[in-house]
Amino acid sequence: MIKSCASCTDSKRHQKMFCDDCGKVQEIKLGSNLSIFDVFGFDVSLDIDKEILDKKYSELITLMHPDKFAHATGDEKSIAEANTATINKAYSILSSEVEIYDYILSDIKGISNDKILEDDEEFLIEKIHLYEELSSITSTEKCINFRNKLNGLYNNTLIDIRKNISKKSWGNAAKELAKLRFVQNLINIVEKKEYMLEIEEKTLRK
Amino acid sequence: MKLYQISEPQSTVGELVIGIDLGTTNSLIGFYDGEKVQIVPDKYNQKGVVPSIMTFDSNSRQFKVGHEAMNDLEAVKSVKRLIGKGLKDTILDLYNIDYKESSDEVIKLNLREKSLSPVEISAEILKYLKKNAEEYTGKKVRKAVITVPAHFDDAARIATKDAAKIAGIEILRILNEPTAAAIAYGLNNNHNNKPILVYDLGGGTFDVSILKRNHGIMVVMATGGDNQLGGDDFDHAILNMLRKKVGQESIKTTSDQLKIANYVKTYLSNHTAWTGEFLSENISITRTEIIKACQQLIDRTLQTTRDVLFSAKLKPQEIGQVILAGGATRMPIIQSSIEKIFSKKPLINIDPDQVVAIGATLQAQALTHRGDVLVDVVPLSLGIELLGGIVETIIARNTPIPAIAKKYYTTYKDNQRGFKIHIVQGEGDTVESCRSLARIELSDLPEKPAGEVKLEVVFKVNADGILFVSATELDSGKSCNLEVKPTYGLTENDLEKLLQKQQDA
């Protein structure tokens, strides 16, 4: 990102984060010129290496956390705070496959979610079956089986999304992503259920 | 009485670096002496443990805080349980004090001729600590890091900030208590890089936090707790058991009885049996008996511990170290219960009464002298009430802070001129199961068909865990000046008046 500093009046263009001339912190403004990948210095990619992500996150936070500006002027402190919030948000997106795909499709490719609200009939029926299966679960053992099934579904959907993205078939990719999100939510629900059932089963054994 | 040896001040230049643990039962103040943290001793307690008790002395017409207030039966205790709360959130009858002047929004306690809010009472405790530190070091106290329970909600955090303001202290940072304990143990020395769990059982609150080191920074992975569970509850449970023992179950609770219960609890941490007098009867109590009396409370803390592990997606064996904070963790049963879950001995080598104040002071030092960065999280989900009383989460709990989130809404009626936003905090799906934080309203919207006026609502949480909300009508770009005023606590006006009073005094 190239922009001019808001604090010093120098019209020279310079790098993000800090002004080259006066050293004051600059606001990170996400938009068409700056993606969350840019904030982390990454190329737009479906695969983010967790280790590199964590390291970069730590570097950015060390530079930008408002605690580093505890004695700075009010302006710099509030910019640092807003920037850290942006970095935190970007980090949480880059830490999750579902969120990365969503970001690429909606924020970079501009595929609106409204258009893909309607599921294809096949998946609608599958959804109903999955819900029925979920509500019939009464033991941790069944939870584990169901979770395994969902994980399989998750991985298959993931492959489909990648295929569609590589074919630049954005609409279909977005549809698959809605499916992926649904499966992800279901996995979260079943994990929670498994946890609650585990507690129940433990108390019963006592 | 022994006089304290006051060493030469290390340097007279610069301000004192201060950390304060404003606890439910006890409060402490620490400072950095250039090499290490020192807890300021109190003239009645070498370790610097000041009971969070305050009273108004009619004769001297002065407030008395700490040990000097302890023998006054009307003194106010555990006020932290009331801070940032309204009448319906709390059982005031337990307080043995007149609260007739309270409203749904603000609690007022009548203490002799004074009528005081929990914020003002907390401010008196802070003033006492501040004075202690100034007398001990010979320097002025201006800025400090103050700790709060990790799961303190927005209203309670703002109320704590207000209390500091009234006491003439600028808050450098509000720090979560379990995070402070982790800092005190110096997580930099944690070489195996596994997450650390802090089990913090204070006098009136219970917190669990899991932290880990991520390259050069510390991040909180998850936090949880119970702000109506603490060491005090253990005293009450033991007291009930003692009464049963002497067949006087329905007798009214007095502070003397509670003192005995607390003594028995402490005594049985180091011995296996206690014999003594209770309500004029000689009785014997074994450690096993108090374990039984406290089992339910212990189980509650262990369940919360497991819940937080679940939130962090961790198994007990993945935790590298467990840190204990809060005086109540001296109970051997708590230590052995923790050891059983994690298959390792928890750390308690830093005095659990002092560990939070030490961590707060170290954090103040880090802020002043550019130390390690620590990223904490939102303790309780923040959301908005939708039609039908359903809550939409805007910022989920355990989101790293500072945090920002935006949501877009449209009008639902033709020519709708106003838009009300009800901000709530909590984990429930419905408004009833959450805490109401504030209501804000956008007015004078342009008259347009339903759905054509678009509003952007922005939630921001700063590093202190305090929420700011703004709402903008997108077409005109008109940003209504909205400020979150907590439904509970002091209004800006009340605060101004109190600050004025302070300056006049």
C-alpha cells in the first residue's frame, strides 16, 4: 500500500504502517486497494501456512498494539487501536479455511451472498436428513460417528470448492461454500453436544 | 509496632509504576522499584493485604477503610459484587445494609448519614491504597494498571474506571485478573510452549483463562468464569456445616460466625482436624467434613474449568502448566482436584494473595517501558436485540481485543423515522438470558419505503475490554452521535458531580 502521511505534510509517497518521514502510525484501511492478505504481506492464496501466519501476526501486533502507544498522543493511540482491531480480524479470517474462501469470493471477487441463498434441491434434502440425524443422537458414541461423517462431507466439499475456484467458476464455488459453512456449523453443534453428553454420561456412571 | 525500613528511592525522576488488585475481599497495591515489584505493606498487614471493607465513622466524620473498618458491624463488604449492577441483578439482602434509596439502575447503600454507590465505595478503597503507596514511596501516584475479573461485563469495567477517576487515578489499562497472574509467573520462562491455564478463585469471583505464547507475544485463547462464586461462598458453606453440627441451622449470620468459618477453612488447609468453640459449644471438625461441605462449589469451579478447555479446543493433557491464584486456592482439596484433572501439580509458589497485584504492576512496568505485548479477549459475547427478542451476536466471546465488527440493517416499516438499538451481553440466544448494556436510538431518518434506509452499526472493543458503538445512516452518511451509556452505574452527570466534590474537598 502506498499512501501519504496524514501527520506530516510531506507529499512524498511511502509505505504503510508508519510514515517514513515523521514515524507516525498510519491507518490501515481495508478496501479494493488493500486486502487482508496485503496486511500480512501474503499473496492471495487458499493455503495459508499456520506457522508463518502466527509469526507474522506476532510481528504486526508487536508493532501496532495500543499498549505500545500507552504514552503516545490520543490520535496515534486510537489509530493503533483501530489497526490492531483490523489485524485481529484479518488474523481470524486467515486462520480459518471457510473464512478465507468466503473472503476471496465475497470481498475480492465480489460474489454477493444474496444470490446464492437458494440451495439446490439435492442439498436441501441432505440438509434435512443431517438435521434429523443430529436430533436423534443420544450418546457420545453416536456423536463421534456423526462427526466423522461430517468431516468426510467437509473434506469433499472443500475439494469441490477448490475445483470450482481453479476453473474460475465463482458462482458454483460460492454455492459449495454455503454448503461448507453449513457443515462447519453442524460440526460445531455436534462437538458441543458430544461435550454435554460426556458430562451427562460421567454423572450417570457416578 | 515495627517500623518499616524505607530504602532510598531508586530515582526521583519519572512517575511511580503502579499496579492495583481491587479485590472482592482484599485489595493490594504494588510498585516497581527499578528492579522488582514490591507490594506496599499496610500498617496492619506486612503482606499489604487490605480488606476491601469501608465504613463511615460518625465521630471523626471520616471514611475508614481496611483493618480499621473491620470491627464496625455496619461496614460495607464485598462491594465488588455490586459494582456495575442494578437492583434486579443482585441479592442485596445478603449485605445486611439499608439500600432503600436504590433504583433499578443504580444501587445506593445507606451507611449512617451517607448514601453511597458501589463506585464511590470502591473509590474510597482505591484512595486508601493510593495514600499507602504515596506514604511508603514518597512519590505521587497518578497512573495505574487496575485488575478486574476476566468475565466482568462492560458495565462493571466502566464502573471500575469511574471509581479510579474519583480516586484521582488515571487507568493505564484494565487488566484481567487471571492474565495478571500469568504475567506474574513470567510466561517468557515457559520453554515447552504449551498453553497455560490459570485457575483464579478470588474472594467473590472465579475465573479461568488459558494463555499461550505465539512467537514474541502472549495471547489469551479462552476465558470463562462465575462472578457469583468465590472464597466467601466457601466460608458460607463451612458456616452452614458448623451450624448443623451445633443444631442451630436457622440462626442469623454474623460476621463473627463467618470469621470462625474462615478460620476453620484456613486452619484445615494445614491440619487434618480442628477442635474449638462455636456458638458456645465445643466441636471437632475434620478436613474431610469441610471437603464434603464445599464439594458442590468445587465441582462448579471444575466444570467451568472444563468448559473453558472445551472453548479453547484443548484436552487437559495439552496444558503445559496450571497456575493458581486467589487465597482460596490454598485449600488442599482444590490443589488435589486440579492435579487430578491435569495430571500435574499446579503452581502456587507465588503468594496467591499477591500474585494478581504483582502481575498488574509488571504490566504497568511493561506499558511504561515497552515490554512484551499481551492480547486478551472479549469475555462475554456482545450482541443486538432483533425483532422477537432474539439476540444476534456481533462480537463473539473469546474474540481477541481490540476488536471491530460491522453489521448492516435496514428499516422494516415504510417511512420509519427512528431506529432503536438494544445492546446486550451474554451467551444466551434471547434477550432475557443476556444482560442489557445500553439502548441507543437513531432518529430523523429520511422517510423512505421499508428496507430502503440502510444503517451501519459498528461495535468496537478496546484493549480494556470496553465497548463503543456507533451507527450511521449510509445514504446521507449522517452519523448520529451515539455514546453507549451503560444502563447500570453512574451517569456522566453523576460522575461530574462526584469529581467536582473531589476537587472541592
